[in-house]
Amino acid sequence: MREPHVFLFDEPLSNLDPTMRGELRAELVELHRTLGATMIYVTHDQVEAMAIAQRIGLLAAGRLRQVGTPAELYAQPADVFVARFLGSPGMNVLKGTGRGGGGGGGGEGRARDGEGAVDVGVWSVPVPLERYEGEIHLGVRPEHVALVAPDRGIGAALVQSVEPLGAETLVRVDVGGQALVARVPGPSELRRGDRVGVKLDRRQLHLFDAAGARLQ
């Protein structure tokens, strides 16, 4: 009966089962389209935020970490916190050491001239990074990690766990004591203890400095 210009929603779907929550998300999106009013929606559920929002303001400990469209926050997170928070599971973030401006003639695990590299354990990952030395965080989302034969990719790893989810499988591997999750389409025959090769989509790598801020 009233026609407010702004609606405030404070976790309205938090106590609903997943099926009902999904249906009501769609209803709220349609309501927003019909009314054309501004809606401010508070949620701890990052899937809910990604599905509903036109713009997201991500808060942590009272600090606004990043503001942008869902696609912007997902593809270009401002820091490690945003990278790990968005996504199910969130972005893989591996601690390593940066080496800027190396050369090496290319190859799967070697930097080309003018490129740098990030050393993660025994792995050396080529990255478009020049004139940078020291601690660095290498980020890559699970869908941009491929598991191949042990003698291929940037290096080998041991499978730690396998989570079948029907349409996809999450495979967690150990990289020198750090966990890396790969999103594999469909079911997988991998088992704990299997040795696999790891291939990263070099177009989808993210670099963060020692404090966790985005480098590029």
C-alpha cells in the first residue's frame, strides 16, 4: 500500500531451506524489477549476494573492502580477503616468492623474456610481473585449475581429498604443504594419494602483495 523509495532487507532468507531460499531469491529479483525502487540487502551468504545484487559492498570488521558489480568483485578482487570470500569454494591463494623480469625461453613452467615468476615450493609459475622481489600471493580460482598427467603442467601434487557434487567434483591437492582446490566437471575417478599434474590458466592468475593487496 505504501510506495517507499528504499527497501531495507536484513538477512530475510537466512532461516529458510535451500530450495525455498532459491525460489524467493528469484521473487525478490522480479520484485525489484517491477517496483524499480532501491533495495539495500544485508547478507552473510556470498552466493545470495552474487545472485541478487547489481552492486555489492563487501564489509569486513567494519571496513569496506570493495564496491562494484558482482562480476567485478569476482574477477578482480581488491585483496586476498575478497578473493577468498567470494566463490564456493573461494579463490585458491598460495604463498610464494616473486622474481621479476626473468627470462627463460618459455615453456609450461618457465618464464619468457620480460616476465617474472612466482616460486611456490618446488613450482615456478610464470607471471606477467616485472621488477618485483619478495613475498607474494598467487591466486587462482578452482575452475581455472586443471588436473593432468603427473609429468605435465607446472608440477606434480598429491590428491588430499575428493568431493563429488554431482555435476562437478572438487579435488583438493597438496602443494608443498598448501592446499589447492580444482573444480573438475562431472564425476572423477581420482582418489586420495593419487599423484597428478597441475595446470593453471595463465590468463586467470591473480597477484597480491605480502599484505594481501592486489598487484594486478
